[in-house]
Amino acid sequence: MATEPIKDGSRRSLVSRLRERNGDDRPHFVVCGSDALVYTVADELINSDRPLRLTVLVPPDLRPDAPDFDDLIARGVRVITAARLDERTFREAGLADAAGLALVMPDDMVNLHAALCARAVEGDLRLVIRMFGTGLAQGVRRLFADCAVLSDAAMAAPAFVGAALGEVAPTHFRYAGRTLYVARRGEVSADSVVVSLTAPVVGGEVALLPSDEETAAARPTDLVLAEATDRSAGPAATARRLRRAGRRMSLRRAIRAGLTRKVVVAVLITLAVTVVSGAMLATSSGIKDLWNAIYEIVLTLFGASDVEHGRDAVAQVAQVVLTISGVALLPLVTAAVVDSVVRTRLARDRGEVGHITDHVVLVGLGNVGTRVMRQLNDLGVDVVAIDVSPDARGVLIAEQLGVSLIVGDASREETLRAASINTCRALVVVSTDDAVNLQAALHARAARADVRVVLRLFDDDFATRVQDVFDINISRSVPRLCAPAFAAALLEREVLATIPVERHAVLVAAVEVAAGSELDGAPLNSADRAQNARVISMRAAGEEWVDWHPDPRRVLAPGDEVVVVARRAGLRVLRQQAAGPLGELDSAGQ
């Protein structure tokens, strides 16, 4: 996720403040939240191995999915329980000397109010705010100068969509006039590949940020970071294919909905009588020309023919039967249309879906589920949504999009059967109840062993074990998936993007070489370390041009900017290599 760089004056002011801080020059960060995300963000900050002080503010009524904070307290985290996030609470938490504040409450208005109170306590403060509403997020970015606004739902939804469709999550970012995105190696040309993200290694494992030797064994399904020069064979083509398939599927569903068994039988009998009578009439009348035969049959069918006493009995009988068939056919067609409209509306009112295939069953219409539904709908994929509450956030949006909706308990087999689980392409379970999510996944597997299941679980360790033991295709923890982006936005302003890869997240960052640092005078390949940090470009000091294919033997100089795709630990080591004598304190203040 792109962030705004801090101005040099603010950085020097912050460093000076830290040096004067009661003998403890570690930067102080505060994180506020009430669910699992506050724990995972705090855990990411502590695991960053950066010298910092951390305070966590939580309400008395933590959500059930929030883990126990005892292990964080044991690692030196100060945890404060506060009923309100106001100026008094922030002063008691020591926000006046803080370098940054992360507001990750699940309510947009609570986070906005807390941000306003925080700025009243400390004006020179880095803010990272969790927001669901995109319109409000844009306004908040303009309201606060040094602020990053992130949506955990927006970050997690593409991963769930990609997992459901068996495609790569649509992750992309723009840097130096180029758009880079994640794709499978087989979907892009070799010239557009910037760096390999995954490759197979010995033992069937997958290496993250592999070496050049490991990349040589890469498969078409392995992930790469590619330049979007021509995406016709990649995600865009997939989207177009899915949209076309979706339109065809909608047409088939409409036809099936309109033609009930009784109507189909009546129409087929009428058509059969019409064909036989028409053939008899044409033969008896001696008509050999095809067009004239069709002309007389159609006119007779719809009652426009004249009475002809001179015809033989066979022709007269055929003419009478055709006329009666025409009288019967028009009401049958009208009945089919009316029956389709009435049955569809009644079925929607009762929460019924009807016969549907190759769709995605989506359980949970909260923040994440609503985003997933929108993206699947944009791709033209049929969705059947399930939520236990008729007042869920995404219910109104589902109605606006025309998405089939069932209000019911997804942990019950009959609810899943009503959503046609036997004929779906995937089940995506993203409700906020882990028990319901797991029960729905297991019921789906019992109904159909080969169904693709994408499961949301709040505890990352639990998600990993469930995926292994119950043979679930994908199990994801949204807080764990999004926490690296929130921590990076708070600590590392040089981070350009956060990319989810498999069950990990890698960072795209621009690191500047400082005078007197370990990288000053070293070759560029000193910054490149397989499975930790891979160099993708560099910019020479004082230049605007970016070299996307730099010579690894090039000697680095002060002011050079190196762009890498790295794990958090790899980025931390690289930052230390690039930092000058005062760099560690400077970067700590960030």
C-alpha cells in the first residue's frame, strides 16, 4: 500500500524529540482496537525487531475473536483498558511523546473521532487509520497531513476472490511510471517478468523470493511480479472470460426459470401438433415450394387463412388443427413469461435460489464479504449470498446488484442445499463466527467432496491447522493477512506496496543509501539476497530516471535509491545496511 513520504523537517524534528526523551530514545507507538486486528498489528510491530515502545489501547468489551494479550505484555507491551478514545485517554497513554498512532477499531466513525482527539494531543504524529467506507477514506486523507488510510476488507477481499476462482489475487501498484502486478508465470511473457515471487524447492516446498537458480525450475503456476505492458493474456483476459461466462450463465438461468415442467410439456405437444398438421396441409395442397409452404402454415396457424370449401378433407382437417394450435400457442407463451416473473419474485421473497450451476456460494455479508461479493459480481461470476441477519451490511448491496440472497444459518445443511452447494464452483466462508465458518465448510465437503472451499478464520495458527487436517483448499486469517500492511504504514514510509503471496506478505520498498553506510561503495548485488530481498530497480542520486535492469556489479553511492521486493526481516537488514551513523535513530523515528 503506497504511503506518503515524511518531510525532512518533520523527520529531523522527530529525531531531536526522541533524543531528549528521558534517556529512552526509542520511538513510542500506540495501537487502538477491539478485535483480532489490534493484536496482530501489535504482534507485527513487536516482531519487527525495531527498537520501539508500544502501547495498546483496548475497550473493556473486547470482541470474542481477539486473542489473549498476556504474551504481548510479557514482551514489554503496555496494554491499557479504556472505555473511550478521547483526549484524556490519549494523554494517559503517553500519546504526547508518540511517533505514530494506529487506529484499527472496526467502526469508521470511532476511528475518525479518535484521530481528531489524537491530533489535538499531538500534532506531529503519524496516523494510520482503518476505514471501510472509500468515500470517507478519501476525505480523511485530505484532512490529515501525515496519514495513511487502509481498509482491511479491501486488502483481504482480492485474496479471497483469487482463491475462490483459482486465480491470482488482483494485486497491483504503480511506481516510476510503470504498473506492476502479480500474475502466474504462464500468463505473462518472459520479457514482462520483473522478479519471481515463488518457485518450487526440494521436498515439494515453495520458496518465497527465490534465487536465480531456484527460478530456473519454476512452473507456469508459480507467481511473478510483472510489468503491465500487455495484460491481454493475464488477469484482464480472465476477467473478460468470466464476464462472458457470467452473461451466458444468466441467460440459461432465466430460460430455466421461465420454463416449468408443465409449461415445457404443453409447449412441446403444441409444437409437435403444429409441425405434423403443417406438413399434412402442405402435402395435401400440393405445395412444393418451401417458402410458400411456410407462408400458408404461418397464416393458418394465427387464424389469417380463408375458408376453402374446395379442399380435400385432409387439408381441411390440417387447417383446422393448425388454427387451434395457433390459438393455444400464444396463451402458453404468455403464461410462461408471467409464470417466470411471478415465481422469480416469490422465490426471492422466500430466499430461494432455484437451479443454478458454476456459481460461488458466499457466506457472510460483513465488511469483507461485501467486498468479495462486489468483486465477484464485477467479474461476471454468479453469486449466491448467505447471511443469518437480514440487516447485514451487504444485504442492501446484494439487492442492488441482483445477487441471489438467502437469509439463514450457513452452518445448517438445508441452507447450503438451498444455495445449490452441489453445483457451485466454490464456497467462500467469511462470516465473523469461526464455528459457523468451519461447520459450513465441513457440511459443504460432506455434500460434495471436490468442492473448492475458501475459509476465513481469525486465528492464523488455527487456520493453518484446519487447512492441513480438514483438507480445506484455502484458510485465511484476515487480521494476519492485513497486519503487515498496517505495521508497514506505521513504521516504514519507504514501503510502496504490500503484496500477499501464498500465506505471507512481501513488501515493495525504496531504500536510500546513506553516506558512510555498509552499502556505500558496495556493489548492487550486496543488497540482493535470495528469499529475503530481491532488487528490482534503482535510481542514481540526483536523477529521475529509474534503471529497471541495473547491472548487479554497479557500485552504490550516497543518495542512490534501491527498490526491492522483500520480506519484513529482509527489509530490516537492508535498511540497516543502507543507514549511516545517524540512520538507525532516523529510521526508528519513522
